[in-house]
Amino acid sequence: MKNLFAIGVVIAVLALPFVLRPKQNLLAAADDTLVLISPHNEAIRYEFTRAFSESYHRETGRTVRLDWRTPGGGSEIARYIKSEFYNSFENYWRSLGRAWTPEVIGGFDNPRMTPAASPAEDFPAQAARRSFLDSSVGIGIDIMFGGGSFDFIQQADAGRLVAGDVMRRHPEWFSENSIPQSVSGEIFYDPKGRWIGAALSSFGICYNRDSLRRLGVMQPPTGWENLADPVYRNEVALTDPSKSGSAAKAFEMILQQKMQQAGEDRLGDGWAAGLNLIQAAAANARYFTDAAGRVPMDVAAGDAAIGMCIDFYGRFQSEYIAAPDGESRLVYVTPSGGSSVGVDPIAILRGAPNRAVAERFVEFVLSIEGQKLWNFRVGTPGGPQKYALRRLPIRKELYAPEYTAFRSDPTVFPYEDARLFTYHAAWTAPLFRAIGLIVKVMTQDSHDELADAWKALIAAGFPPEATQRFYDVSLVDYSVAREKLRPILSSPDRIAEVALTRELTDAFRRQYREAAQLAREGK
């Protein structure tokens, strides 16, 4: 009898998930499908799936299933897309009976490769480029949704994104009164329509009030410099910029601010000051995470006291853990004059298998109906039903007084905040990959030595010779970044990149060991 009872309990436990599983809705056996690749979190995926499915059914009488692919952060997604298109075009090219040669490999997705005046005059690389741009070669994915604009620009230039129909159908949306083409130096959509900003984002700091009290910090952080304060040793949370384009953009903001403060005639000094700030912040770091969304979660949990994060991750997590009275131990702040306002884009991929549905989704995301989801409170008219996304819509109409009562962040006006910071793309945009490499070799791969030197400097009271050695960034100064690092990273020679990475990592490790020794000697 006991055995029968035990068996019954086991069966009940095994059956419980199936009994409690929600009834399958129309999406399980939908008429149409949309495949998206995105770094967006579950909250965004849920609300846009729900709202678009309802809108699609209302307008077409058909059901649609959204198939989300989430392989990682924006940079990881960019690498995945590049790899998949490589394989797809190779199969297509070989199906034409043509040889897959190094010239073809180096030419088909190279934005600097211009086909000749006529196909008959094309060299193999030009022929491959022409063939790729004229093809409908795809990777089985319709939409790229979310991440930094840098990755979208790279994908568009390579030819992996195609112009949608929304700019032709709704030209009134693309005006200074709705979606401007650029704001304070940041581009908000591709003039050819290959990618369009869907939401706005900026970068800043999140901190835990309880942790600050534990550390005896009386003044809450307000600027990037706070990340470098020795009081936060082993208390800073950072994101690996090689895994997240948005995280790389945040490091770029530090460099931009320091370069602006130095002045246009001393950009190299500003670059060095920015790198020094990044060094100290990284020396304080408890870790570098692969996922940008983890930073505010860990800060909220008290695993770190302070972190660098994207605005919407900070605001979302703050609300998620808030007490019933609205108070939250997690606070997000954008440093005044320390960040531009950029975009989180959306785009249609070449060869999209569900092109018509993809066009409708882009149109929905940019419509007033779709834009309301980003910042309306749960339960408000047209707002989300389950999650407050705490994102900032790109369309200016959503900041009108008529919507103030419905917004989660009614006092945040990003188009006004953008005036406080002008992004000078010419200064750092060409060095975006170089910035990621510099952060990697200067702080991540050499972190043990970096942290040990920082600890020794703090204990010794920052003696001058040791401090100077610690902050020496001549190996990656502004001229080196432009004249050495950028060409290597822009070339297809991965062996040279690996060798450069090893060389710089070893050099910074030696440098930090020397700084630690000097500090312990009081020099």
C-alpha cells in the first residue's frame, strides 16, 4: 500500500507541470510566423508578442507566432549573423557552380568592395559582392531587434540588412516632430531605411542604497568618476564590451566626456584621462559579466554596490524590486553631461522568409500603439499588461502632456537631456572595436594584476612613481589606437589580432606588477 501511495505521489508530481500549464493559445498553431533575433529580455519579448499578435489578428484576421532567438548580447548576435550569412552565401555561391576562393570570401560582404560598371567587368570579389547584394540569400531569420546602433550600421554596410517599406508608407513619421534623423551627433535611423531606431537609450550608474550605507558612503554617485573611488574596491559591476555592444558604447561615453572636457585641441589627453578612469573603475570591479542586464540585478541583490548600466535595465530592475510604497533600494542615474542619447534599432534581414509579416512588425513597433509599450505603466490605456518596460520611446509624440499621466517616467525627457551632451562620432566611432580591445587587454585579461596593483596603491596612499606607472596608457594612446590598432582590427587577418591582443595583455600585466612592487616600496 505504501508503495502504491509513493508511486501515486511520484506520478502526481510528474504530472503537475502539465496540469498547471496554461492552455495553449492561438500562437501555438498560428497561420503565420515571424522569426526574430534579439538581446531583449523576457519582459520586452512578452509584451511585444502579446500586443503585436493582437494587432495582427485585428488587422488581418490571421494569427501569428513570434519565434524569438536569443543567443546572447548584441555583439554576440552580430557575430552569429555574420557567421550564418557566410555559410548561407557559400552554399548559394557553390550552387552556381562557382569556386569559393579567398577573393570571394573577402569580397561578398565587404562594404568597401564596389562592383564594376557592368557584370562582365567584375573581378571575382566584385562579382561576389554584386551577387550577394542582388540575392535573397538569408539565414531563416526575419528581424534583428535591439542592441547598439554600431552593430546595425556594420550589418547594413555589409549588406545583411535590407530597406523596409515603412519609410515610404509613413514619411510623416520621419521628421523633426516625430523621429529626427539625428540628435546631438547620434544617428537615429539609416537614410536608406535599412535600420531604424525603435527606442531611446542612454548610459549611467546604478547603485544600492543599502550597500552605500554599509560602505559609509554619504553622497550617492552622480558621475562616471564615482566608479573609480577606492571606497568601491571589489564593489563595482561591469559588462564585457566584447559581448555587449551597448556596454562598449558606455565605455565610449566615458572617453567622449573626457575628450570634450579636454577640448578639441587636446583630444589625446582626454582619451588618456578616459582610459585612466576606466582602469580605476575596472580595478574596483568584482567581475565583468557577459550580460548587460545582470549588472543591475546583482547590484540590487547586494552582490555589488554600484555598476555601469544601460538606463532601461536600471529603471526596470528598480521597479521590479520596489516595495509596495514604490521605494526601491536600487537607484539609476545618468551622469549629467556624461552620456548621449542613442537608439535601440530594428531591421529586416536579407532573405527574410516571412517578409510581409516582418514589414508589419516594424510598422507596429514604430506606430503610436507600439511605442506606448515602451514607457506606459502596466494597465494604462494601450500600455503593457504584465511588465513595465521602463524604456523610452523614440517618437516625440509620446512625450506630449496628454500622455504624462500614463508614463512610468513622466519626468524624463530624453530629447531635452540630449542637449547636454554632443556625440562627436569622428573622435571615437572609427575606434569602436579598438575600444573593446583596449578594455579587454588593459582591464579584463590582466585583471588579477590590475586589482593587486590597485590594492597596493590604496594601502600605500598612491605614491607618485607607482601611480604614474599604473596609469601609463602610452601602449594604447590615441595615436596608437588610430594608427596601429584600428588597421589591424579592420583587416581580415585574425592572426595579427590575436598576436596584438597577447602582446598588449602581457605588457599590461608586467606594468601592473611593476606598479604594485613600486607601491609596496613606497615609491
